[in-house]
Amino acid sequence: MAILSVGSEFSKFVYIDVVSKNMKEIASYVWQDTNTNKISVNHLDSRMIASTGNNVFKVSKISDSTLVPFIENIKKLPANSNFTDHKWLNCGNKIILASEKGEIFII
């Protein structure tokens, strides 16, 4: 399970193993912006995490209990965009991404 906590000064993402009896934290990441408003886990690869928000689109991968950037700064995405939603597609590691301007991108 992935969970996002957004405070007034920072955001914290926590990935928790709810299958084991201990419900242990697998990985977590804290950053100093509060622009991220949605996270999701790739249903085909549970180590892949996507996050979107105001000027935010990132895909990270869990490696050794750490979130490592996997996709950042994609050139075909417009700068300074508010990404309002995203969904993992059933065809590999692709994501459909929507902006507040009604633009749709498949990454």
C-alpha cells in the first residue's frame, strides 16, 4: 500500500507491506514541496510509484528500501503544468496523464 501525507511545509510518501503480518514500512521519502497531490502503485510492478501534482510528474522505483527516480523531466510534457490525474495502463509500464488544461499524455 502507498500513502501520501501532505503538510504545510513538506510531503511524505510511505510504502507499506500490508501482506505480511507485521505491516512494515518498505520505503519512505520526504520532500520539501507540497505540490504532489496523487500517488499510485503500478499494478504490474509494485516497485514502481507514480506521483502527480502542480508542476509534478515523477515515476520512482523502490530499490533497497529507497525511492529512486525512474522517470523525470520528460521533454514532451509542457513545463509548468498542473497534472490533475494519472492511471497506470495494462500494457507494460505506461501511464496516462491528464493536465488541468484537458491535455492527455501517454508516457
